[in-house]
Amino acid sequence: MKRMIRKKEPNSLDNDRSFQMRTDALFLAQVDDWRSKRSSTLSRAEAIRQMVAKVASGGGEFGDHPTADRPLTQEEDKR
């Protein structure tokens, strides 16, 4: 008897990948400050995803982005 293999339904989670990073307290404070201005329920992970997407979609190189050693000014944050 042949065994039927059921095709897996497409799922957005199939493409999820885990990513870890190490950082310092200043970076986390900047992330927390940025996310507190947007939503009280925004997780750090989602805030970082949104920040990276915002920079990446700008079309510029990461080297063109303001340095991470200081918080973004309001003008820089609007870009």
C-alpha cells in the first residue's frame, strides 16, 4: 500500500529564522526610547526589525546612516 504524503500548507513561519546579537546598555536604551515613542506594546525585537527595515528601504548604504554612538535627532528619525 502506498503511503500518501500530505503537502504542507504554506505558512509565513516557514521562512522565519532566529537571529541573536550582543549589545550594550546604551544601544538597548536607544531602542527602548525609539519604541516608547511608537507603541507601548512594541517588543525590542520588533522595534529593531522596524528600524533595520526603515534604514534598508532608504536605498542608501549603511555607512551613510548616522553613527550608532548617539541617539538619532528628530530630523534623522523622520527619514
